[in-house]
Amino acid sequence: MYKIRQTLARVYAGAFIFYMLIPLVIMGAAAFNDNKTPSIVPWKGFTWKWFEALWADDRMWHAFQNTIFVAIAVALISVIVGTAAAILINSVSGNLRAVLYGTMISTILIPGAVIGISTMIMWTKMGGLLFGADKPFPFIPGLHLSVLGQVSYIAAIVMLLVLARLQSFDQGLEEAALDLGATHGQVMRRILLPHLYPAIGAGAAVAFFQSIENFNVTQFTRGGADTLTVYVFSKVRSGITPTINALALMLILVTLSMAVLYEIKRRRNANVEAAREAEARRAAALEEAVI
């Protein structure tokens, strides 16, 4: 029975991976098909022209620069807001904790279109009340409103990651440091934040990629600026070509490269840590033998 379960689990895992990867393989292959439609059928020959067309597309590069700018800003602000919210929620209890937690989580449940429209209306109306018809920056639609709109829900995702990491933190370390004369700032910098670095790094990565793929919030707050998702949407409306497949393939390759580099670094650090632990055990064993 155990072997049957193992076999079924392997078959399911293989079918799942096949189901997830085949569409990506087909999409990537269409980027090399000498056909005006983004498809591998009919196959009209191998070509690089869609990558060349993508390289020469100034609008795409401008949209790419805007996307990276927005994603970096969203990641930085979300990490700060999400980490602070997680520390605050972890330090209180009772009804206040429930209210704060529910307030932060509620933004994840709101549709992106609602967040985008609400952000745009709030800032433009506020600018109208303060300055009338001639609303200055930042009370006009633009990429800055896209950043604020995305942060309103992405910060909650970062908060959940940091909050989960805080559950493994030993509060006794803070108390011991304070008893020994450390200030709250020193405890934060030297004890708490180093413990949270893995969650903060993961939160920054999640926030960055969440921002890159965001469309609903950006569409309603961007003003006249383009991002990659808006660029792709406009191409779909006007007539999609395999340049979109070329763009998607490049993004997938970059993402996979980053994942591989991260895994290599993680394994290298794990090997170094294992070597240190083994050296410490050998030293301890040698010391006991001498005694």
C-alpha cells in the first residue's frame, strides 16, 4: 500500500509539473516562430526577429523602466510598513491586536480595481479641496499613486511573513539585553532585526514581484505613464504579436536565473554553516578528550 501511495504521489507531482510547464514552453516556443500570430501552429520557421523588434521598441523599454522604479519603491515602502506593523501587532494583545491585524489584512481581500479607483479618487479629491482645479503633485494621477495604491495591500503580505518569523523569536533575549543596559534602539538593531532578516528579504522579493505583475491598481492610478502590464494590455487590444511572447520568455529566464542563484547561495551558506558546526563539535570532543 505504501508503494502504491508513493507511485500515485509521483504521478500526481509529474502531472502537476507537466500541466504548469507545458503552457510556458509553448508560449516561449512561439517567440521563435516566424509567424505574425503568437502561436507555434503553423510553424513557419525559426527566427530571432521578434526579439529584435522587442529590443527596438522604445515604448516597451520606457514601460520596463517605470515598472522597475515602481517595484523598487513598493518593495522599500512595503518592507518598512509591513515590518513595523508586524512588530507592533506582536507587541500588543487583546482587542487592540485583533483590530490592528484585521485592519491590515482587510486590504488583501479588497479587489485591486477598488483599491486603484479609491486611491485615485481620494488623492485627486483631496487635491481639489486644497488647491482647486490646479492640483499639484502628488494630488494628480501618476506612478507615485500606483506606488501608494500597491503598498496599501502588498505591505500586508510583508507583515504576514514578518509576523510568522516573529513567532520563533525568544522575547527573553530582549529582556536580557535591556537588563544589561542596552537601549531599545540597540535591541532593535542588534537582536530583533537580525532575526527578522530572512523574512524581510522574502517580503521584499514578494513585494517586488507582486508589484511587477500588478495591473488593476496601476491601470486606475498611473495617469499617462506605462508599465509592463499596461503595455501588454494595450498590445492585446491593438493586436498582439509574438513580441509579447519574447518579452514573457525573457522575464521567465530572468526569474529562473535569480531563483537558481539564490538556491546556489543558500546551499553554499548551508554547507559553510554545517562545516562550522562540525568543526565546533570536533573542537568540543577534543577538549573533552584532553580533560
